[in-house]
Amino acid sequence: MIQQETTIQEKAFSSNWWKESFLKTTNTLTKTSVFKDCISKDETALMREEIMSIVRLLCKLRTTQFGFRVFVDGKKLSYKQMNEVYDMPPKEGESVNSWAKRAFGDKKIGIIINRGEKLNNELATRMAYKISPLLNQVGTPLLGVNFTIFIGNYGWTPLGIHTDAPGESVTHFHLGPGDKTMYTWNKEEYEDLAGDKKFNNKNVEKFLPYANVHPFEEGDLYYMPPNEFHIGRSDELSIGLTLWLNNHQKKDLAKKLMNVILDQYLEESEDTMKPDKNPLEDLSAAEQALSLIKLPEDIKDLPFSEVMENVFKDYRYSLYSNSGYWTRPFPKEDETTYTLEDSFVLEKPFVMKYVETLDRKNIYIYVRGTKVVLNNHACIKTLIETINKGEVMTIKEAFAILDSEWDDNIGFYIINLLDTHNGIRKLS
């Protein structure tokens, strides 16, 4: 059956729109829904260009990192076959239709790219503006948000009828130019019909009479809650940006926090271990491994539970400094040159966060998910608070906040750190 669509009466993505239209229609993120005409044609065109730049970047890097997968006529290209894609990237300003025709001819294609928020800062900023009012109302998922890009005219989704990972809900921003249709099923009814073949079921036609049908076009949004059996169909070439709210299983957060310890505090070592000749009760051999975990001085003697609380605090500040994105952007390759006559502004809607270490010796500044460690000075905290107001600042105004006895090079060092990690932007 065709599900009723919601037509937007007020400006999409405002705080009130998320509350009165999106959350009410989806019954607070529990009901599949389509929202019409949320994004203008001018903006969908810009977003398609930003996504084409991501494809161009991945072709330049010649990498399948970030989940870059290409399917041609239903078959996933091998590592070797991907070289043909790398050798024919989209040109500057080339449309998705033109590039697909040039690179793949009349073949049916499907392209998937994960972690799109890391790969194009303009697109990540655009999406952060749109979703920040929603996150302010429903909370930030503990494993963050991210977006996946789908490009293609592949017909049925190659995965067949399936569900996404537990706790994942998705909002599909349809950028066109072609249309797309999603099919969903009542969970209990579908499981009774499909039995033990319910996952990745490619016998789609058999179950279509029982499906709910959700067609959408360029500029529309499609929302789907967790645990929904679904499949998409794209007969016309189109691009979709799918935003994921990652409220995964509790154990996934526990694993994430353990990985924070490994990523930040495990010292690299190529040394091999010595055999353990000690009596069974003597556990000293473990020191060969434990000595490589270099916890900060202010937390290393805390009980394990308190260490983990501080690790979570570190992780959470990082997440919130990046508007909830679970991956941080690449740092700028080239250092921006500043002079005393220059001005800059906060890279909104992102807001830098800071916290003192427990021993108050250092300050951690979180810039778009990256942690910067500086000596703890009150003037640095005042500088961050002032920048976070979002008003244009001159370098002279910034330096006037810092310690008057400091050399200008210290101020330039701090400003360049914030700029390199995409926290501020120089104004021309």
C-alpha cells in the first residue's frame, strides 16, 4: 500500500520543523515517513557536486577505504577492477549522469561510500546545520552520527530485503536527479512469510504484495526507524545521502571506549615478548604488555571504573565538538598563514569544547573531534569561549586576550592549531 506523504508547510530543518513536523509524523522516530520538498533544487545540485568531489578524491587516492564500493550490473568490482574507476574520475563540474555515462556506458551501477562526513568539509558543515536542531531535541546518539552515500540506477538494492544494524535509524536525503522507492514490511508479518530466508532475501517480487511503498523524489526526505525490513529500488540514476543515528547495542559503546584507550594510550612497540618461566602465581610477566599502556598522570592511579568514566568524558567532548559526527575531518594539508592584520571566525555550527585535566596542569581543547593538549592558562579558556560566540575576530583581538607577556609566535601557534583542525576559518 502507498504510505501517506507529509508536505512541508514551513522551512525544513528549523527547530520547530523538526519538532512539529518530523518528530510528530515519525511518532518520535518510530514510524517510517516521507517528507516532500525539503531541499531546493539549487541546493540538491550543490550537494551532488560536493558528492562528486568525494568520488573524485577517492579516485585520486586510489583507495577502497571509507567503504568505497562499486557494483556494475549487480556485481561488485574487484580490487583490480577498481583501477578502471580510479582512472576515470568525475571532472570538475561534471554531472553524475554525464560521468556515469562516460565511465560505465549503459550499464547499471551502484556506488556506496561510508563516512562521507570525513571526506568533504563543506558537505559535513551543510548537514550539521540541518541536523543540529534535531539532536538538540532527541539527544546525540552515544556512537554518534555519520552519513553514507548511495549513487546508482541499480534497480533493487543488491543486499535484498534486509534490516540494518540494531539501533540504527536512517534519514535519507534524496538528491536526485532520478526518483527512488523504498519498500518496507511489517516485521511480524514478513517474518511469518519468509521464515528462515528473511535476511538478505532477493526473492523480492514474492513479497511485494505485502509491502508498504514509499516513493520519493529529488529534494524529499525518507525516514526509517531501526529494525525495519526494507529494500530500495532505483531505476533512474540518483544520489542519496543517508544520515545514521547510531544508538547501537550497549556493548558497542564499551568496545568503543576500550578502543579509545588503545588508540590514545597504547605505546607502539615492535619488541617481542620473553617466555614466562615464573611460577603460576607470579603474574609479573604481564608487565611486558601493561607497561605499554601510558595513561595520563592525572588518571593512571584511579580505579578502573573512574578511568573509564574519564575516557568516556574525553570521548564525549570530542563527539560534541564535532556536532555528533563519529569521524573527524582530515586536518588541512597546508598551514594557513596569519598576520596581525587578519581576521577569522568560528567554523559554525561546530563549537569547540575544553576541559582541564584532573591535576589542572593541562587543558584539553576539542576541535572538530581532535584533542589538542596545551598548558592550562585561564587566558586560553577565555579565548576559546570568545571564539565560540561566533563573531568575527581579528588576530589583534585574539592576542589581546592572551597573556601580554607571551611572544606573538605563541598566539600564532594556538590560532594555527585551531585552524588546521577546522575549528576556525580565516576571512579574506
